[in-house]
Amino acid sequence: MKNTPSIPPSSGRRALLLAAVTATAAAGVAPWSVANAQAQAYPSRPVTLIIPWPAGGSTDRHLRTLAELASKHLGQPIVVENKPGAGGTLGPSTMAQTAKPDGYTIAQFPLGMLRMPHMQKTNWNPLTDFSYIIGVSGYTFGLTVKADSPYKTFKDYVEAARKQPGTINYGSTGTGSSPHLLMEEVADNAKVQFVHVPFRGNADLQSALLGGHVMAQSDATGWDKFVDSGEMRLLVTFGEQRTKRWPDVPTAQDLGYNVVSTSPYGLVGPKGMDPAIMKTLHDAFKKAMDEPKHLEVLGQLNQAMWYRNGDEYRQWAATTYAKDKALIERLGLAAK
């Protein structure tokens, strides 16, 4: 029996690959069809969703439910990874710099992403370093105090800041976040000064307020259960209208402050994602958004649906990025 010379494994693989490419070319198959076939096979493993806030807060509660529902339509689990820090910008910016644009790593995109680059130097660009997948929802923001706080109304809180400059504080979910900037707008309108204390996210902030480490918290509706249980008092909300859940609580507009904020957010991936993969993700999350369980969670958090397709979301981001530059400059928070 003749001995056949052995072919190194790497050479064998190269030969097979060359044969496949030759056959593909001979059959007249366009090069992009290979990428298209990969997109059609997506997803073949779990997808990671980065939530840039600690577990337990309003955004985490909302997006965990949405991810669970979307995974059924996607056909693969969606694994949540909490990555808080830098006012909600650490998670998405890290993803943009390190993750492959293959659809297996996506992130929530908070409004702070469109503001932070105006406030400090960043090594990422919110408009060019991300693939915009879908707009999802916005927040109801409010200022809460502990139930035993001496401040019974928002007017009490503002007047205390007027009488005791530099001593009345509040916590928020980070410098440059909407809960921070809306309070700075109030201070600017009322001609008073509040002391801002930034936290990593909702859960840390709530613990600090309940523990007496800050006087008030400016945040989204992660405080709902504490308000309903009587542990916290809600002084004001920042929507266009009073909430259905707490109709006796005035809005900032009711009190004469021209401050309205809902801070819409959605989901993004790294730049350069295949449009077919983006559509698969968009469609799975859009179906999940329409499910009763998702609408129930939005109702609990007093959040409204804010659906935008990828193109609409990207256009909104570009407009908001330009508009918020003016706001940050007016508040004196722009990078020097």
C-alpha cells in the first residue's frame, strides 16, 4: 500500500477555502452574499444588552422586562449586563470601543450620551460611533424627599436654598444626566443654588436618600414604590402634564418653572452593523414593545412609549445633540 503524503491541517483548510471561493466565483455569486448569509443566520447565540445603571433602578426594571420579551421573538436569550458609571455613559461608550458590530452586544443609549461630549473631552462621538437600532421610551422625572423631611412642598425646598445658599443638596444619577441638568435649570430660573451630589445610578441614590445622606433625589420613577409606601414624598414632576398615578403632585411648569424633561432613550450597537442584523433586532424589540406585559411595566413606571425606527432615532439624536449644546453652554457647564 502506497504512503500518501500528509497535508498540514492549515494547508488543508486553505485549500478547502480556496476551492469554495473558486466555486462561488464560478457560480457568479456576488461577494456580499456571504455577509448576507451570515446576517440571515443571526442570531446563533445569546445577545448581551448593556444597561449602564445599577440593577434595581427604573431603567433596569424596564429593560430587563423588554429584553425577556424580545428574546422570544429573537430566538435567543438576551443577557443583561449592568455597567454603571459616568452618568450612564460608561456602558455604551465602552461597547462602542471594544465590541464587534456583529449584533451580539448592544446597549441602552441614555440622553447623557448626547450631552457629555459638550461637557468634557471624550474619545467617542455619539453620532458616528454607534448604530441606532430603535427608540423605546422616556422617563417621568421627579424630586423626592424622605417622609420625615422638613420640606413639605417644592416651594419649601427652593426657599430653603434661597435662605441657606450652598447648603441644600440633592442627588442625581450622575453629572450631565437629565435629573442633574433639569435641577440646574430650575436653580437658574429660581436664582438659587443647589448642591449637586452625583451617584452611579438609581439604586445607590435611593439608598443614600433613605439613609439620610442626601436631602433629596432627582430621578426617574424608580422611587415609585417608596412614594406609594409612604417612605418618600414626591414634591414635583417634570413632564408636560401631571401624572395619572400622582395627580395631586404639581409639575415644574405648574409652579412657574419653565422646565420640561422626559429624556427619551433607545438601543444602539457599535458603528458598522449590518443593516439586516439591525432590522432583526429592531423587529424583535418592536414586537416586545407592543406586548401587554411591557405596557404594564411602562404603566408602573409612569413612562410613555417612544417608538422610533433606526433612521428616525439617528435623526432625532443629531437634532438633540445640537440643541443640548446650547443648553449646556447657557448653564455654564460646557467644557473649557
